Amino acid sequence: MRIHIATDHAGLDFSTQLQEHLAAAGHEVFDHGPVSYDPVDDYPAFCIKAAEAVMADAATGVQSLGVVFGGSGNGEQIAANKVDGIRAALVWSLATAELAREHNDANVIAIGARQHTFEEAAAFIDLFIATPFTGEERHARRIGQLAEYERTGAIAGTVLDRETR
């Protein structure tokens, strides 16, 4: 499997270790940065590049997933989710890693490097990669609704009350 990785300064050590871990497991790993420590670097560009690479692979039929991480994983998840078609899930346990794939067909995993040991994070990522989407109708329907909203700003058959009070 092709794996696209991105981080910020908080996850740089994880990134190096993770690239070795994933390559040893037979994955093709692409690092979208950063390549050196900068305590004031900005994660959005790195994470968006990784997410765009996942979608570019999908467009050509190449199976790939993304891994983004920083101090908490929150900002990195938000950045990845700005790319159309990306379903990035913030993962903090084995259960959330598995459910992200099984129920949401997540194509990017976000993890807080300051929240977990490398061993924990690697276990989350390994399980995420190994877990297939169930394809159950209810999950596929919901993913379809998200994609429809991305394309059109609406979900057929649903009224989205945008009036603020």
C-alpha cells in the first residue's frame, strides 16, 4: 500500500520512525514534510499536500492512505479534511482506528504525537491500514451524503436549516 505522511515539528521524530516502520512492513512511503525541525513551522501545507496525494492516487486507481500528525492531531485532521474527497479521522485508540475504516472508509488518519507513544501510534496506524471498509449500506449511504454535500452544498431529501438565530 502507498502511504502519504505529513506532520509538523511536534511529530517530526514520529515521522522518521514511522517511515522506517511502514517501509519495513512493505509499504511505499511518501513524506510530505517537513524534513527538518522548525519549531514555528505550519502544518496546513504539509497535511494538505499529503491529502492531495491520496486523492491523486485514488484518481489513478492507486490504493493509498494518509497519515498526518502533530501535537494533538486536531489541526492536522482539519487541514486534511479541506481536500475534497478526504475523510480524515482523529484516532486516539485501537477502536477509533478500526471504526474510522470500517464505518467511515476514512482515507487519512490523524494522531496526536504528544498524546501517544510511538508504539501506540504505530499500532493505531497498522490497524487502520489493515482494516477494510465494511461496505454496509448505511455506512456507504452516509459517505455518499458527505460527498454530495462537498459537490453541491446540499444533501438530497434533507433540509439543511442554515438560518441562524
